[in-house]
Amino acid sequence: MTRSQKRILLLLLVLVLAAVLLSGCGGVDPNTGEYKPGIFEPLAAPLRALIVFFHDKLLAPVFGEANMWGWSIILVALLIRLLLLPLGLKQMKSMKEAQAKMKILQPELDKIKKKYANDKQRMQQEQMKLQQEAGIMKAQMAGCLPTLLQMPILFSFYYALIGLAAQGRIDGASWYFIPDISKPEYRQGMSWLTNDFTLQKLTQPDVWPYLVLPALLAITQFVMTKYSQQAQPKDDSNPASGMMGSMTWLMTLMFVWFALQVPAGLSLYWVVSNSFALAQQLYVNRQAHKWEEQLELEGVKTAVNKSPKAEAEDADFEDAPAQTPAAPAKTTQTKRKRRRKR
């Protein structure tokens, strides 16, 4: 396993562990019901205050109390996405840059693959070296940064909501078809769904509404995955690319499993955030041809010039068997004719 594969696998394990811990442990004391600030409180507190501000100062005075907590969450989600928009566009540009560079580099990668066909470890090392010199790995890692940044924001939003639930602010607050956006409770886990489970239970009015948002989350995450895979460089020999694709699918399953155990308000935030990101991706796809014309490809051209191509050709020339010149062959035939005449 390469170093890049180990790093990505370690990242996935960390994300899974974080999801397990957060889904099983809340920031509320089970005995007193009081909210206890955790490590995410520095970010959770401003998010909580922002949700309350939108509800108390902007929405509720104008539109009334009905459904306004849900709309406050939506406004906060949109605001966060707008603040992260420059970073998100930079991420997508980085992925397009990696894709364009990979197209130029592909012939050299194929030559390395052919040269080291019997030594896969050496083949991967040479290909990774070439991709690093071309800046492809750097562009791919830059593309992962906004995704990683979303994780602490998501966890902080989780603590912001359970803090509001502990204060009694969002208890019983409905949002259209969802009876209570503070449910499922953070300490229930999956028990609200798995206890006495039957297919008929899925149709109950206190169950099915809480399955809609996780289902929408799965759909939006699936579509985003397809678009992100289209933006990835198409190269079977790039282990980082393959691992990133696998990690995206595993993270999708993890997110849906996580969404079934947290308040519906967090799932609402998640779906809105994904929908905004999807719209952003559609915009990027329309602008892709303009970006490709502005890409800096000097690094990949330098890497191509430094590739083992010239060394391979020199080695093939040196290893080639020496051929007997044509002139000596004719001289031998002349000597034979002279002997026959004698």
C-alpha cells in the first residue's frame, strides 16, 4: 500500500470514528438535561446564535412561528455556503487542473507502465513521481480541502442544534411534514427505527417523515459523487484517484447512517448544503472550457521532459545487439570468389 493510500485510509477511519463518537455521545448531561459545551463549542456557539437571530429578529416577527426554525436553519446553511464559495470554486478549479494535466501526462504514464510491466511496485513509484513533479497530486489534495473543512462545521452545527433543544427553543418545532426538527434525539441512536421493526412501522406518521431527509441526503450525495468522479483524472494507475472514489462512496453510506441518528434539523442543513454544492458544480461544468484555457501547464510540460522516456530510449539503444556492417560481409564474399579462381 502506497503512502497516499495509507493517508486516505487513515482519514476515512478518523471520519468514521468521529461519526460514531458524535452519534453516541451528546453535549447534554443525561442526568440533569443541561447542555455541556464540548470541543466544538467555539464554532457551535456562533452558529447557534445565528440561528436564533434569524428566527427571533427576521423571520418570526414577519411570518409567525410556524416552520420558521427550519427556515432559519436553511438561511444559515446558505450563508455558510456563500462564505465558502470562493474556496469551493478554487477546489473545482484544482480538480479541472489535475484532469487537464493528466491528459497531457497520460502518454508518459503509459510508457512507464509498459517499461515496468513486470515490476508493479517500481511502476507505481515512477508514475507517482511523475505526477508529483507535474503537480497533479497537489491539485488533487487541494480539491479535498473544502470537503474536510465541512466536517468540523457539520459537527459544530450538530452541537448547536442539541444546545437549542436542551434550552427548549426547538422542542416540538415542526417544519412542514416533519413533526419535530429536534428529533430523533441525540441519545436514541437507531433505536427509534430498529426497535420492534416491521415494514408497516416505516409508514407510521412518527417514523416516515424522519426518513425523507436522509433519503434526500443519499440522492444529493450520489449525484455529487457522480459529478466529482467526472472531474477526477481518468487513470487506472493513479492509486490516489481510485482511493478517493472509494472513500466518497463509503463516506456517503456513513453520512446517511449518521443522518438517521441526529436531529432532523441537522439533516435539513445537510441537504440544503449539498443542493447548493450541486448547483455550484453545474455552474463549474459550464465554465470548464474557459478554465482549461487559463490553466498553468508549465509544470506538467517540465515533468514530461524529465520523464524516463529519454533514459528508456538510451537504454534500449545500448542494450541492442551490435550488427555486423554490410561492408565486411561483401569483402568475405570477394575473398571466396578469388579462392575459387585459384
